[in-house]
Amino acid sequence: MAAAGAEAAAAAAVEEEEEEEKRLPEGDPESGGDSEDGGDSDSSGDGEDEEKENEAEIQRLEEQLSINAFDYNCHLDLIKLLRQEGELVKLRRARQKMSELFPLTEEIWLDWLKDEIKMASESSEREKVYELFERAVKDYICPEIWLEYAQYSIGGIGQEGGIEKVRSIFERALTAVGLHVTKGTALWEAYREFENAILETAQPAPGSVPLPEQQQMLCSQLEKIHALFRRQLGIPLLDMEASYAEYEEWSEEPIPETIIKNYKKALQQLEKCKPYEEALLSAETPKLAEYQAYIDFEMKAGDPARIQLIYERALAENCLVPDLWARYNQYLDRQLKVKELVLSAHDRAVRNCPWTVGLWIRYLLAMERHKVDHCAISEIFEKALNAGFIQATDYVEIWQAYLDYLRRRVDFTQDSSKELEELRSAFARAVEYLKQEVEERFSESGDPSCTIMQNWARVEARLCNNMQKARELWDNIMTKGNAKYANMWLEYYNLERAHGDTQHCRKALHRAVQCTSDYPEHVCEVLLTLERIEGTLEDWDAAVQKTENRLARVNEQRAKAAEKEAALAKLEEEKAEQRKQSRAEKKASKKAKKTRTGDKRKAEDDDEGEWGQEEEEQPSKRHKGDGDGLLAEEEMEVETGLFGRSGPERPDHPPNQKEKASTSRKDIPKVLHDSSKDNVTVFVSNLSYNMADPEAKLKELFESCGEVAEIRPVFSNKGTFRGYCYVEFKEEKSALQALGLDRKVVEGRPMFVSPCVDKNKNPDFKVFRYSTTLEKHKLFISGLPFSCTKEELEDVCKAHGNVKDIRLVTNRAGKPKGLAYVEYENEAQASQAVLKMDGLTVKEHVIKVAISNPPLRKLPDKPEAGRASQFAAPRQAYGARGKGRTQLSMMPRALQRQNHPVTKAENGMVQNSPATSSEPPEEPKKMSNADFARMLLKK
């Protein structure tokens, strides 16, 4: 009786509160009332126009969703407009459709719940709100939603069992988020306030003596509140000192020692958690690294409830990270193994990241592990097929996982069963699906070696004893371009050997000898081994004859191929030699012309005693090279010494500022790089040759990275800047920070900044700051107009997701190449952008958009031992950024002169005279380093 009275009193109090909340003033937009009796006609007209525009926009969004139901932003826009217009029926339908496709965020759920709560007045409508709350708390672990759920349930305590229902919801909320360090306290306090309200209603009237039943109820209620305080004080929560003080004030008895001990232990644990909580508060979204550190900390502690909670907190902010879902599901599968919890997490994972095939496979395995009904598993598999994977191989993997599940259902002791027929039909459907659906979309089936058909054949041969079906399948496999591979024939041979007969083994090997093109020797050896063990003399003779004939043909084909390759290599070598000879002849002719010009000017100086007007000297093309070797500097010194330094000074013609700088740089002593300082030095290249003061310019650029010890720009012997330099810092961390300036545009050219590494000691060292592997969150865009800027491209791309970075690809001169890389926050946004942007027209250019997956860089072939090595063509090794436009020769020009006289041909090209000798030219004698030095000194 007392309990019923308390329940009724609490219900009456709650009803009064609800009535107060429903009394909205007239004109409140939420109540639907008019703001004023007489409105302005102009404002009314504007409102009608806006309403028509909103209706048109709603219709457009609905049509767009009918075309692409997975457009997340379109769902959000539609819900916002419908809520603004007050279209409650359409709004409810739109939210329902979105919730079926995507887990909804905390904000969307709270808006939806508040709207439904306002409209729920009858008990039947309240039940629908309860159902909606149940759906909301399953999407993510959100303390605010649980708190709203518990507070809403208090309004129903007037119904039968209302108080117990509220307590049940509070207990579930504490189980879900009661351990939340920063937000759990609010739930504990709300629960205690509810129990205190029940206690107040159970108090007897002043001056009256409570009945035994009332006294028992009071004691029971007091114990409930004591228990809540004790449970809360044993959990590390923020502001738990205030909760402890409140308990001391509320309790009429001293706090037991065990509670104090648990409280102090929780305080110590809170101190350990505080650094991780503070890191989360100060970090920027998505805080993935901070959450991962927190997860690792909790994993070491080993409390399953706390581990689950921190995973859920991380996923609420990183719901589109497949790896995080995979780690969480793996923990649940291996540690907790609670069916409802495990399957719920797997379901949320595939709804958040439907493009990740690994999550679907884990889901199917978890359902099988927990003995879920076959129809439900098949339904999830069908959803996976419609998830829109981005690779053909993903469909092969999901089909293989489903076929493995169907195979485990079959009882192969029976000759025929429903499960076996279902397995066979699934195998046939998988083959057809890959051939039709997948190949049409990706231009490949994703299964070139027919692994699914191979597994089907194994099942038929080993488990069903149906070797005839297995042979038919293998015959189909070989007709799909696999007959030329030895491993495919040997796979079939092993199956035939284990479950077939010798005759079919022999027949398979004879066909393999005839068809195999990659490793025929291996197949021939297997055939001879078979006949040696089981064959007759006639079988042996036939096998020997067949293998000998086949290997003879193979060797003949290989010899022809080697000859062809050698001829091509020789032709390439001759072309390279011709190009080299032509360049040498041009340089020799140009050098001779410069020598005659220098002699002529010298004679004029002797006759007239003065200099003529000299044209401005153009920088030589050889400055484009990056090399700064000693021989190259000596070569330049020989060349410029012909007239660049031999003429007298010009006193009558004052030099300009550029000439003064050039003249002053000639006197700068050459500074050799100290390799012991590589760790504090960066190499800067691709700079403009016309940079007026490289040292001052670069010091200004690199001072932001740290204290610069020295800048060593490299100049030619003419005094002109060669476009590269060494920048030495005081500290190693400054050099590492300077690498971040790589490809910064300086005077219209991208500046290359790379570590200072001795290529002689590290010939394989290469610097490339960007990934060369598949990146599912990054797009590669081609066909862009050269005039397209980074800002213009960002305007196009940001409509499909949050753009983290855009890189326009340029050449060494900083000119655009019409290519770009666009990085999104996650794979889902990138996949959506590919669908929307591929084939889009930008400034009358049709662009192509794909997931970034650069092809493997072709490396120089390593010559194999034996016969193949003699046909290997020589290959040129280049630096970290490939072959430059020019390559400085490291050989002095004096050694590049031709041994034979030259004549000028009719077309102006310098060629070898055919009349010099009928005998072939002698091969130049190899020279030692001492010979090189003597020749240079003579020159």
C-alpha cells in the first residue's frame, strides 16, 4: 500500500512538471501559434516565396535520394528542411530511412527523440518513444541519450511497474556509461535524485507513527541510496571528492572503512587516467592517437568493462576508421564472447564502414560462431554484396568466406542433402557473379587463377567423391588462360593423383608438357617421375620422346628470343653511341669556334688597345645539372680559361651590379662538404640560376627551422649560381624540420630539400615524401586544365567530404602537369567523391578520378647468371629524382675528341669521313688515373 501511494504521489508530481512544460506561450514557433494578429503583407509574401523554394528543394532532395540512397549529406539536408517546414510525417519517414542505412549521430537522435516526445501523449505513443530510445542507445554509447532516456521514463512511473522500469533503465545506463570518467557522474547523480524523490514520498506525516510496513520501506529505500553512493565512490570519476563530501553530509552514520579504502583506490586510479583524459581534451578531432594510447593503457589494466567503454568512446568520434572497428571486434570475439554485445558491435561496424570487406567477413564468422539462424547469415551476406567494395578482389574474399560457411554446414556422410545442393548452387552463382557483375564494373573478375573454382573442385573430389565433376571444373579453369602455367597443371595433377587414377594423371601431364610455357622443365620432370614409378616401357619411351621434343622447341624459342633481345640491346647501344658521338662532335666544333673568336679578340686588343662592346653572357645549359664533382669543375675551368679569364680588365667600362657579384664570387674559395655533418645538413636544389643573393635568400627561408650555421651555395667558375647549395644547421632537429620545406615555391620554382647523403656510400638511397602504395582515402585526378588552382580544385572537391590536403603535381620548373592528389578524411568520403567527380567537366576539361594507387616503379633488371646475363643491356643509374634534363659528363672533353679526322657534311652535321681508312677503327686504349692527370696537365 505504501509503495503504491509513493508511486502515485511521484506520478502526480511528474505530471505537473509535464503540464508546465507543455504550456507554451502563444506565438511560440514550436507551438504553431501566430506571432501577431495583424502581420505585414510584405513579410507574408516573402514567407510564401520561401516556403515554395523549400518545397522545391525538398522535392529535389527526395529525387536525388531515390537515385543514390547512400548520399549522407543529402539525408541531413532533407531532414533539416522538413523539420523547418513542420512536415512531421515526412520528417519521421526521412529519419527512418536514414537510420536504416546509417548509424545516426548523437545530435540527430536527440533532435528526433525530443520531437517525438512532444507529440507523445497517450500510452501507446509513449511505447513508440521507448522503442526509439532503444534504437538510439544501440548506435553509439552516448551518456546524453541514456540520461534523456532515464529522465523520460520517470514520466511513466504512474503506470503499473513504472518505478521498477525506471530503475531498470538507470541500471542499464550505469552499465553502459557509468564508468565514463568525465560524464558518468551526471548519471549517478540523476539516479540518486530519483531515489531521494521516492524516499521523500515514503516519509510518514509529521507527528505520526510509521507503520511497520512503512518503516520497512523507509529502511529499504535508505539502503538503496547508501548502495548507490558506495558503488559510485568505488569508480574513478571526475569530482568524486564532491560526491564523497555529499555522502558524508547525507549519511547519519560514519562511512565504513571498506568504502573509504575503495574510495582512495579509485582516487589513485583517477590520477592515472587524468593524463589521458587531459590529452583528449586538448587534442583536435579525430584524436585517434590519443584514444589508442588510452586503449593500450586500459588493456594493460585488464578491466573488460573499462576496455569496452574506451573503445566505444573512441568509435563515437572515429566511426569511419575500419581498423579501429576491427580491433574492437577482435577483442570482443576473443575475450568477452557475449553474443548480443559481439553481434551488435559487428553490425555497427559494417553499417559505418560498409566498403571494408574484412569487417563483413568477421561479421559472418561471428554469426556462425554464435549459431545465428542460416537465413539471417544469408541476409547479411546479400547486404555485403551490395555494399559497394572498391576492389574486385574484395568480392572474391566475401564469396569465399560465405562458401566456407556453407561448406561447414554440409554433412558429407550423406550422399545428397539440401545443404550440399545449396553449396553447389552457391559455387555456381559465385563464378557467374564474378564473371558478370564484378568484371563489368572493374574490367576484371578479381580471380584470375580461379581460386573459387579450384576450391569447388577440391570439395567435389575429396568430400563428395565426384571426380568427374572436378575434372569438368579443371577443364573450365584451364580454358580461362591458365593452361600456360606449370603450377596450375601440377595442382590438378596432385588432385588427380590423390583422388583419381593413373591414366588421367598421365593424360594431364602430357597436356601440361604441351601447353606449359613458364616452367616446362618442371612438368617434364614430373611426367618422367610418374612413368619411372608406374609406367611401362612404352609409356617411358613416349614420355622421353615427348619431353625431349618439347624441350628442344622451348630451347629453340628461347635462343631466338635471346638473339632478338641481344639485337635490340645492340641497336640501343649503337644509338646511344651515335648520340654520344654526335654530342662530342658538336662540343668539339663549338669549342674550336670559341677558340678562334678568343684569338681574334686578342689580336684586336693588341692592335687597338681597347675592348669592344661585349654581349651579355648567357648561362650555360650545363648549369641545370646537379653534380658538383671535381672533374666537372676542372672541365669548366679548362673551358672558361680560353677567354673568360685570359683577357685584360676593362677600365673604361664600369661593371654593373650583376658583374660585380659574379666577379666577387670567382674569388670565393671552394668549400668541400664535410660528410661528418650530414645529420645537421640538408641539400637544396632546383633553385633559380638568376637568384641575386642565394645565401641571404636561403638564410631568410631556413631561419624559421632553427639556427643556421652556414649556407654554402655552389657557383661555377664563371661566378654564376648553379641552382643548389648546402644548408648547415646547429642542431639535428632543425635539419629534420627543414625537410618540411621541400617543394616550397621560391621565385617561381619548387625548391627541393632532401637529406644530405653520400651517394657513393648509399647508392640505393632515394627520397620521395609521398606514398607509392594504395591509399583508399586519397584520390588521383588527371586531365585538369593547367590554369586550375588549388583553391578552385578544393571548391570542387569539398562538396563530397572534408578535404585534408590537395597537391597539384608540377614539373621541376613549377609548371602544372594537369594532375593532382586530393586527400579526404576517410575512405567513405573518397569513394563517394570518385562516384560523383569521375567524368566531371572542369573549365571545358573532362577529368578522370580514381583511388590513388600508383603503379610499381620499374626497376632495372638484374642480369641472371648463365646465358641470360650475356644479353643483358647496360642500364643507366639515376639519382633520387630520376634523370635530369642534362647530365654533366665526368670525363674531360680532351678525352672525348675523335681519333679520326672529321668533315662537314652537306646538311651541316659533323660526321666521320668514310675515306679515312678501310680498316675498322682501333679500340681506344684504356687509361689509368695517372694517364688522365698527365693529359690534363699537358692541356
